[in-house]
Amino acid sequence: MPVKIAPLHDRVVVRRLDENEIAKGGIIIPDTAKEKPQEGEVIAAGAGRIDEKGKHIPLDVKPGDRILFGKYTGNDITLNNEQLLILREDDILATLSGMAKTATNKK
């Protein structure tokens, strides 16, 4: 039975989106030499944070959103044999418009 994850407060769970594995010149780059992608798809989001006055502030991102995040942000985890990243909403730099890449439409 797969484990489900529900991030707390202002945290989101992100699946990194793979970039092309072949350079423009046709050179295949080994996994050990690649940088981790800084683009991902939100797969789960917390309920939001509570401000100093006790007011609930919902997140600006939701599952399915395609985002850009900082190179050294978040915590890497492995869940159901999948590499994921948990980060705070503050670590998200931007959202990208258009359809997010998913494991089913990458070929």
C-alpha cells in the first residue's frame, strides 16, 4: 500500500522535473555530473500558515502547479521509491504557466 504524504502549514511537496539528458551537441551527461533541476510540479500542499493575529493565510500554489525554486532549498526525501522535495512556500521563486510535465506524459 503506497504511503500518502500531507505537508503541514506552509510546506509543499514537489516532484522535480527532469531536463533533457542529452546536451545540444549530442553528448550524454551522466547522472553524477548533472545538477538537480530547479523546476518541479507541486504534488501536495499544506493548508497555509497562521499570521501573528491568528488569521489563516492560504498558499498561493496548489497541486499540479509548475514551479521554479532555489538550487539549495528544501529537504530531499524518498517516498514510494520516488525522489521528492519538501520546501516552504517562501522558497518558491515563481510559478510557470502552461501544462506541467508529469510522469505519464514524459516520453
